[in-house]
Amino acid sequence: MSASGTAAGGELPGRTRPGTGEHLEEALRQVVPGRSDAYEALLHALAAGNVHMLLFSGTPGSPEARYGAMHVAGQSYAPCVTSPRELAASGWSRAQILERGEAVAGALYPSRCGLWLNPHAPGGGVGIPWADLRRVALGPATQPAGPLRLAEPTIELPQFYALLTQQAHRTSVVRGLHRAWVQPAAGLPCLAIGLDLYDEGPQSVEAAHTMLRLSSTALPEDLTVMAVSLMDPHDPLAGWLRERTRAFYTREAHPAQAPGQGAGPVPGQVAGQGYGYPPPYAGPRG
């Protein structure tokens, strides 16, 4: 193991919330290849639970504290264990710190570091890639479950797009809008609207969300729309929108561009191209 990241201040051992440790370990036991529902349950349990982070150096609360690191298939992960029982079984002799799962996720994913649960366990434990840690940090239920299937929307929504472009032109912080049809691994598909804003301040973001709320009155009742900031460097969906789509609304082109008409996919784009996160997999034994 090598040093990776600074450990945030955590809770003292023994101060876990009732039942969360058992819930996390039960969810972990259910994870097997092909069971995306079980993996989703694990992410929810991690967000609500606690993990023992293994420190490569330093002591809990000290400026020198660093999480351990392991590298699997070219990706970085910070190792952890899920309970005092698993900590004893791991044989870890250095310091460790009890942390909230969502706090650990928030600390790791910006550095594109994942989290590996119980690497000492038979089969090598389970690795959670950084993109899924982002979902844990932001709330698993608020982010679509990967792997995602992304494409240009084919559903006809002329009234919605007409109203949205009108609202966008009235919302001065909006520079452009992109769109994608999102089919998550679990749950219903939705329409993603990529927001290209002149700035990402709280007032600008709220103005853009108000624009979407006002426009959503023209949507069918069973269709969900999600907002995606194109400025987010850690959102794979935002990256796909930036790289694979053209704006269907730009402030410079309005009103010459007909309401609701997009520029279409970028030449060479394959509609429905798969995009997603690496599936959970077990590490090497031993």
C-alpha cells in the first residue's frame, strides 16, 4: 500500500449509528456479478453507514494522517473494513479511523479514487469505483445508476422544447442547453438537460433550475427531467454531453433557431452508445 489522500476527521470507534454496520455487511454479502439491484443496495447502505478507514501513516485527527491505497486494473482505491470483527480479521496493525460512508465518498471521488471494502476477505472484497462514490456522496437515489445507456432523445416533445428555449432566453445566466436520453441500469429512463451557464454561483444555478421547473409543465406526467451541470468535471454524464452532443439552444442563435429543434448528434456519434462505470468485482485472493 502507498499513501493516498488526507483522511478527514472522523468519529471515534464505537460511535456507530445503530444497525448501520450490520446493514452494510448484509448488503455486501448480497453483491454478486449480474446483480445490479444488490450493488445499488450496497451503495445506499454505504451512504447510511460507517467504515473503518485504514491509515497508511499518521494517527486519527493528525495533519499527517493518510489513507492507505491499493491499485487494481490501473485504478486507485482506498482500502477499508466494515466492522471491528473484519478489522480484527484483516490483521491491520497500523492506525484506523471510523468514518461516515458518505463523508469518505465525498473525500475520495474528486481525486478519482475508489473505495475497496474488506480487501482481506475471501475472494478479495468488493471495489466501488470513484464514479459510484460520487453517487454515494451526492445521494444514490438522486443520481442515475450506472452503467448508463446514453443517446440523443428520439421522443417528440415540441411544446416542452419550445417553452424551454423561451425560458432559457429569459434566463440571462444560460449560455446553452444540451440534451440526452438516459437509460440507467436500474429505474426508469429520463431526459437529461445539460446546463451551460455563464457562472456556477448559487443564484445562477437556482435561476436555471427555476427555468426547468417552469418548463416542465409541458412534459408528460410520466417523464422525468434531470438537470446536469456541464461544468462538473466529475460527472460522466456531463462529460458525455460536452463531448458527444451539440447544443439545441444557444443564446447567440436564438431566435434564429426554431424552438425545439436541435442541431442533432455530432458527426460520427453512434446513437445509443453504451457508457457506464466499471462493474463491481472481487479483488485477488490473499
